[in-house]
Amino acid sequence: VSWAGIAQIESGRRVDVRLNTLDALASALEVSVDFLLGHDRAGRTLEHVGLLYRTREEFLRATVPYIREGLDGAAAVVAVTAKEKIKSLRRELGSVAQDVAFFASDSFLHDPSASAKAIRTAVDERLQVGHPWVRFIGELFSVERTATEVPRWVRLEALINLVFASSRATILCVYDAASLPESLLEAVRRTHPEMRGERGRNTKYRDPMELVLLPEEQLV
């Protein structure tokens, strides 16, 4: 199924969809046909949340409660960030830090495709062993990455809303607003339905189907 075809189905412009087309779409997005038709969306599914911070203190004020809330709710928690931030998180969390799976960004995240696969593996493995929910923290993009990589990461963020749509997970994507370009920060708002620490609905969020179909030069 092409992305153009997916967009037509999602927008309602294409209503005479054959069963094999629905099967192919459901398989591509790893959801059920019932989910695509709106029959089994009553259950809680993916929460894709953005976080912009400017200081280490802001980072900790947002992530430490997020981790504690997850552990209190019996969720598995995975945190991927810089090594020095892992040390700070461990110090703030105290004894419960042993219940968190920590990974350094430089060893976990390389390019958008590899990152998507790694996130999928981290989420699926923990759901398969019986955790009711997974909370994932990912600091995916750092100032060391080149400008040419930005559109690919923006597309990844949009795709997460589709590929993980039926996952029992909260994916918190963390960005250092003090060092990253404003164009990327605006793209974060367009790709995350919710922004942690900000009140009200994120009015800048855009339909992920629209974003994944845009050429790279229009993504940022």
C-alpha cells in the first residue's frame, strides 16, 4: 500500500477499500483491521509526547516524575539519553533507578530506521513479558547531528504516530531547546499530539499522514 493510498483511506477520500488492501495496510502499520475501521480503539493506546527543555534542572523536573509515575503504575520504563543525564537520573531516582532500563544515546540511536527498530524492540519485549504498559524516554537528536539529518528525524517522529498506533506505550521524545535549531523545535510540535509541561491541547500538531507524504525540504 502506498503512502498516497494510506492518506486517501485515512482522510475518507477513498471508501471502497478492498479487504486485501486493508490487510496490507494493517500489516504495514502493525495494527488490526478492526483498529483501522475504528472498532477496537476504545482501549488506551499510544501516547506520543514531546518535551523541550533548556537546562539540566528542567530535564530532571520533567523526566523524574514521568519515570516514577510509570513505575508506580507497574509500567516498564526505558530511558535513552546522554551518559551524564543517566547519572543525574539515577541520583534523583534513588533506589527505584534499579527498575529502569537505561541506555546511552550514542550506543542506542544511530539513524531513523535503526532508531525505530530499537524502540519497537524495547517496547515489544517488555509487553511480551507481561508489563501492562511501557514508558519510553528517548533523546533522539543532539546538536552533533548534521542539518541534512533533520528532515529524516522529523519524518520518523511523524511515523511513530502511525507505526506504534496500537502499542500500549507512552513515548516521550526529549529535545534540548537551548542548543537545537528553532526549525527542529517547531517540527517537534507538529509531530507530537501532546507537549509535556505545557497546558492545553497542542494546536500545532499535524496529521502524520500529511507529514510523511511531504518532500524533505517541506518537513522543517
